[in-house]
Amino acid sequence: MVAKQYDWLTGATLEDHSRQKHKILREYLFKYLNVRCQIPQQGKFRLAIVDGFAGGGRYKCGAAGSPILFIEELEKALNTINLYRANQGVGTVELECLLLFNDADPEVIELLRSNCAPVQAVCSQNTPKLHLQIQYSCDSFEVAYPKIKAMLKQGRYRNILFNLDQCGHKHVERATLVDIMHLNNSVEIFYTFAIQPLLSFLRKSEPQKLAAQLQHLQMSPADLNKLGGEMSNSVWLGTAERLVFETFNNCAPYVSPFSINNPEGWRYWLIHFANSYRGRQVYNNILHDNASSQAHFGRSGLNMLSYDPSHDDGALYLFDMSGRKKAKQQLFNDVPRLLSDCGDVLGVQEFYEEIYNLTPAHKDDIHSAIADNPDIEVVTPAGGERRKANTIIVGDVIKLRKQKSFFPMFLRKPE
């Protein structure tokens, strides 16, 4: 499958996978800003957003493309934040955002300018505490990136979001993803690509690793052109997800290798890269708020990729209530097992840092698995005991009780 380029000049069609992705981007940015603007004494928040494949700004149907989406959501979030702060008797906050929009086509960039101008003007008039600076560039992303990096450093931006919605796979190098994630500790990436070009790339660059991953499907790298009919198979989704995770796991501490859910097959991936467990935690929760937008095949507790494809012990997880029920069942056993492997106690922050790269679970389900488990207790900083899941905080400690009912489940199978 050759990745389809958008024809912005005559009217680009908004496809379903893009619609799903845009909804997640909107909700994540809204939540991100609400989390980052919680300190009562805070008077300003500075953010940079880089859209590396920005497009023309509006689809044929009139729907906003990602650049306009970002402007609209910045305004909505800031107004919501300041209304809440006013109701709490707290001073308002100002938001300073640098928007770097890049596209390789000069005509598309001019179209984007014309589509963004009226939206930016309305924001300036209606939301004076939102300060937007928009910079446009016209190049392939790999050529544009060094200039973008220099601008971010010159402006001393600490909070940075990249949206890299490429067609195909080859337009962003893995080394560039790694470099982006090393800009600072508060950078995150949303990275979209089509799976088949990635498979073709791996067939040429890493054929032995690819062959090992495809072994249980009885398929060789040379057979990848036959995968059109396989892509709707959930076992194939699990295989592809493992390939994606292995390919990109070294790019960041937290990598979400989930496909965009598509009834016609698992063709498009939306990966979120973060340096902090908090980013992955919020992202997982957003996916559950948008059940069935993305999909995972494997385990739904901890160690989400540690199933055996040859025994077909994985399951399709669409971040819906059915999947969450299964996740809670697995977490009930997985959490005490992890505590036992670590000794018998973990701080909640250390626990989060340990688990969040390998679970699709919602924070509430993880907390319920802790609070409802008779073999676990949560100790407060003052030495008391937490008894409700929704009261667990980062400063708490999770520990195994002295009288444990689960010991036999820790007997390990011979390797």
C-alpha cells in the first residue's frame, strides 16, 4: 500500500483514522494544559507546538486540520482554566505559545497561512491572555528540523509538543525522534505512520529480526506484500504492535505502540512518545475516554506484550468497558507479583515509573487493583493507610501485607 498524499489545494478528504486522531489530539492538549496550569501562584505558562506535516489547515468538508485544531484548543483550554481559577479566587494565567508549522509544499503553506489568519485574529480579540506566535516553514521535515530545533533553543522553550503526521513511514528518521526526545525532559511526540511502509523498510534493513517476529504466522519477510488480507486479523495486530514497539522503544522512556482502530484493518499507527510516566498516564486515560479509537492486542494488565502468540493467549483491547474489566482481573494479580519481584514495597511514583511503558490500563483501574487487593496496603506519608482507590497519591507507598494469601502464584515456572 502506497501512502496517499492529501490534495489540500483542491480539497483534502478527512478520513476516519484522521478524525479519530484529531479527537485524541484535542482532548490530550486540553488535559495537558489543565494539568500544567494547576499551581495557584502560576501567572504564565510557555509552550511550543511543532506541526511537522501541517497541511492546508482545513479539509474539504470544512473541518479543522491539526494547525487550526491546536489554536482552537489552546483558546478553549485557557478560557476553561481561567474560569475555574476565578471561581476559586485564584489569579488568571497567561499562555504564551510558539506554533511552528511546516509543510514541504509552498502552495500548501500559503493556503495554511490564509486559513490560520482569521482564526488567530479571533483568538487575539476574544482571548487576550493567549499570546500566539506562528512561524511557517516550507521544507521536508528532516531538512526543517535543525532550524526548528535552533528556534526552540533560542526561545528557551521547556514544554514542547511535536505532531508528526507523515504519509508513509520514511519522512522522519528514528535518529531524529531520539534527538527530539533529548531536547529536554518535557518534550512529547505524536507520531503517525502507515504500517506497511514500515514493514517494507524493516524487510530491507532488519530482515532477520522481522523474520523472527513473523515466524508464528508462517510468513517470511518476502511475503509481506500478501498482508492485505491479514491486517484485519487481531493476531496480526499483536505481531505488528510488537514490531512497532521494538522499532521505536529506544526512542523514549515511554512509547505507546497502539494502532488506530480501523474495521478495514490495522494500517495506521498513532504513537505517543514521552519522557515522563505522567504523559503516558494521561494518554492512556484519554484513550479510555475515546474507547475504540485505538487498539491493542495482547495482555491488558502489566507486561502488555508478554503473551505467547503461538498459544494465542492475547486478546483485543479497545480501551472500552469490556477491556477494562479484563484489565482489572489481570492487574489484581500483576500488581502484587511486581511488588514481590521488587522486594515487598514501592513508592507510588516509582511504581508508576516501573509500569507505565508496559500497560494500556487506565489509572483508575490500576488504583482499584491496589485498593481492593487484600494482599496490598497503601501507606500515607504520615504512616496511615489509604482505603479508597481515588485517594492514592504520588507520595504514598505500596507494600505487601505480612499475611499474604497469594504466595503460591509466585512459584515460578521452570525456564
